[in-house]
Amino acid sequence: MLSISTMAKTHVKRGFLCWGGNISQAMGVLDFIFPKTCVNCSRVGRYLCEDCQKHIQKVEFQICPVCGRPSISGLTHPKCETRRSLDGLHSFVYYSPPIPQALYKLKYKFVRDLAEDLLGEASLEKLDIFSGFSVVTVPLHQKRENWRGFDQVRLLAELLAGKLGIEFKESVLVRKKETKAQVGLSREARAENVARAFECVDREFVKDKNLVLFDDVWTSGATLKNAGAELKKAGAAKVWGLTLARSR
Ligand SMILES: [Zn+2]
Ligand SMILES: [Zn+2]
């Protein structure tokens, strides 16, 4: 026999397919039917409970995006710099629990509160370096975005730009070809997977601009390096990588 919650879920899913209102209205209804639970420990109340928030580990030292070694403020080492390399990298927290759980949740469910909780943990006061910059994102492939219905990276980037008091600019980069999911690929395969994957479609905006290229996680960095190179090719003055999380 179907449990009441299974029936309710099925009902809501079906209802959602023909939902005429906006996404946040729809999610308001969902929150009412399914109360918020912590993504890490399942405690009822919020998406990231206070105890689990305490486990979030802030990045202690930033790294050079080219060689991956420690670097003051995340600036690319002068000897690592090339014409199209990123000029620096800043990440807020390590990719350790509850961050993977939270990002997974964000990927499959549009929860603005959770995004706010995540960014609340970010130490924004250190980011004066980005004044005068504009935030752009790495785009999801069209198909994948449609399948999920939204873009969690864009949601985080927009919120972050608001908190930093700098401009958010959408649709600067597009994906030229469908890239496979990066998870489970070797470093070489990742690089190959994203090489030449991006195209700048707003050169006018990019020219001589200082840009912050945002993504949720830095692992090999292949995605941001390639997207950054494309922005440099399009005439950007400076391109910094910025991620919520970074693997150790
Ligand atoms: Zn918790
Ligand atoms: Zn370096």
C-alpha cells in the first residue's frame, strides 16, 4: 500500500508539471507539505541546522589556480601566469560535510534558504579585492538546465554578487558542446572534457572588464580554467575564479 507521504509526493510532482505560478510559489507549497530538514543530519527545522553549520570548514589558505600550491590571497604566482590563465582564485570553504550534501540538495531542489545559509558562512569581508568587478558564471548545458528546471550555480552567484555589492551579469558564456558530468573522470579526462567547451557571446561587455567567474566547487579547476581562458580571449582585463567550495 502506498504511504500517505508517497501519495502526496506523487500528487505534488504531477501538480508541479502543470503549475502555472512561479517556482518560488510552487516551492512554498512544497515546504508546507514537506517541512525543512537538515541536509546533513535530517533534523527538522532548517536545511542546514546550527550544529551542522559548525562543521563547515573555512579555507585556511588560498591557492594559485595554475599550480595548486599555496598563494597569498589566491593570486596566481607570477611564474605560473600565462596570457590566458586565471589571475587568482578564492574559495570560501572546503568541500567536506555538510557542503557536498548541501550542494547536492541545491542541484535537485530550488531552495533559496539553503543557498542563503551557505553564503552566510562565507567570509565576505575579505573580498574588497573584487570591488569594481562583475560576477559571471559557468553555464550549465541547455539540456541539463532544462532537465533540472533551474541553475543552482546562477542562484548562488546572484546572491553572492548582491552580498558583495557588485554587478551580476548573465549569459556571457555559453557551452558549445555537451560535456559529460565531471564526477568520476580522471584529471586528464576532465581537462579534455571541458577543453574548448565555452564560447563568449557578449564580447562587448567583457572587453577590458575585471570579472569574477563563479562556480560552486573547485576540484581540478578544469572548468573554470577553460571558461576563464575564453573570457581572456574575448578581451577581459582580469579574470578571477571564485568558488563556494574547494577540495583539499
Ligand atoms: Zn544538521
Ligand atoms: Zn602557481
